[in-house]
Amino acid sequence: MLQGGRNLWPAPLNIYSMRCRPDGGRQRCARTTAGALGFPRAPDGRWGLMSAQNHLESGGLVTVGNTLTFARLILLPVVIAGIATGHGWIAVGAMAAVLVTDLLDGRIARRLGQAGPFGATLDSTVDFVLIYSLFIAFYASGRLALYQFVVIYIAMLVNLTVQMVAMGGGKAGGVVRTASAKVTGALQYVYLLFLVAREVLPASRAVAAADIVIFLLLAGSILISSSEFLARLKGSYDAGES
């Protein structure tokens, strides 16, 4: 917006108020970050502070679905505390609430017409933090063997590396999604639910066998999704070189 030869629209921003150079990589980074949050563009095509403020004031970020998604981060330390202190039923109850929020947040957002890029990115980010925080907690408390933790941790590193490369490359939303990754994410949730349930289940051969079967399924899925992620990473690198 011009008035008296001056541009009154606030400067482009990187998340909040960082100024970006038009000819540098930082502007592309700002555009990707703001776009991932679902902010509309300014009239001159840039992402502006005013557009972000208007979006916040319109309730585009604070929605029922996003609140349910964020609630999982509030429940996360409760689950970890139950695991670490041996209070299995606390962990089970908190994990059940986590599952409910995960099942409802997207459905409610779509039902209310509040679904958007920010909600999708928030959901993926919260799930990432929740899943791997719990796996670390289970390993630290002696519920996971070292080889199990190594397999899961390698998957986390591959996933995180690919997402960071995608964000640096200016991919819309900064999140790479694949069919195999969705299966892996579902199996990770299933295995976490099983591990939490083991906190209150009596030890038996059936439970031990179920642990092995679920982990083998998860490990196979991790191998496939990691290969697919690495292929995407190589493709991004080759595209940048050309």
C-alpha cells in the first residue's frame, strides 16, 4: 500500500518481524514459514506483519481443532511422569486422552470449516514431538531395548533431516508426506499404545510375543519409509544442483 511515495505495508517477515532481502534465500524462507502458518499475502504479494495480525485476530490460529492438537503437548509430561514413576494407570489415562484428541482434532476442524495449513503443520509437529519424546522416555526407563531405540531414533533423524531440507528448499508447508510415512506413523502410535498398556498388563508370553510382532512390523515400515525419505532427499539435492 503506497501513500506519498512510501510503502505503508509492514516489511516482510520471517515468522514474526524479521526483514528479508528480495534477492536472498531469507525471503524464500519467510514466505515458506508464513505460508505454512496460513497467513494471507499483502496486496503487493509479500507476507506482511499486518496480514499475520489480521489472521490472528480473525481466529484463524486459535481454533477448537488446534486447541485439541496443542492439548497433546500438555498431556505428554503426564504420560512420561506415569511411566517414570511406575504409576501405569496415570500413563494409560493420559495416553487415552492423547488418542482422543488425535482422533477428534482434524474431524472437528473440517466440520467447523477451520481446517488449514497451520492446523495440518501443527498436527504433524505435535505428533513428531509426542511420539519420539515417549520413545525416549520408554528407553530411559528401561522399557525399550537398545536395538529397538536405535531403529526408532534413526527413523527420527531421517525424517527430521528431510523436513529441514524441504523447508530450506521452499516447499509449501515445509512438510514432506508419503504413503509409507503415514503407515509408519500409525504403527508408531500403535506400538506406543501397546507400550503404555504394558505398564498395567501382567507379564506373559502372549504380551512378549505381541511386543516382538508389533516392533518387527514397525521396523519394516521404518525401513521402507526411510528409504522413500532418502530418495526424496536425493531428489531435492539433485534438483538444487541442476
